[in-house]
Amino acid sequence: MNHDLPTPFLTTILSGGQDGADIAALRAAKRAGLHTGGMAPRNFWTMHGTDRTLHDVYGLAEIKNVGRSTGLVQRSCANVDRADATLAVRLHASVGTDSTIGYAETKRWTPTRRLVELSGDPPAVDLSFGS
């Protein structure tokens, strides 16, 4: 374990507020006492409808004055641009996630062609800091 990491190593989690890993990251960050934020589509739209907790609890701002599809792309690009690093998790093919990864790599909204597929048991990751 590298103990030379600056403290705190992680201070803020940015998210687009969609299902799965996005919401899990926001909840975990709040539990850990980290700041949360990010950009969300107009009206804080999610796959399950409007979710105002994205703003009220997690501090996300909305992309305004654009249609839903354009807002999704702008949201993803804005979050990548504001972040020091981007983590994308997907269990199946997703044009949106793959395009976000492509944008993080190239600054162009295009699906990536380089994906790391994990099979079998995922590797263990120790995120603890301390003695």
C-alpha cells in the first residue's frame, strides 16, 4: 500500500445521478463525509423519472434549456471535464457509457474501442488509509 498519497486523497465525488454506480458512489461519498456534486440532465431526469434528491441531498446542478438527449451528453462531458479522474462501470454494452469513456480519452463524443473486460472474481482493492 502506498502511504505517500496526499491526505485526503479523495475529497469530492462527481456524478451524473443515474442508476447503479452513479447513485452508489453518491451515497458512499456522503457516508464517508466527502463532498458530492456534478451535473444532471434537465429536471434532474433519471431512468425512473425526476429525482430532486440529486440536487437537494447530493448538490448536483441541472443542465438547463436543452432537450433530454443533448442534456445527457452535456451532463456527461461536463462531469468528465470537471473531474481529476473518471470511473465508468458497465455490466453490458451502453452507448452512453462507452461514449463517456471515449470522451474522457479523446475529448470527442464517440464510443471507445478500448474496454477492459473483467471476468471471474473481481480483484480485491484496499482503499483504507492508515496504519
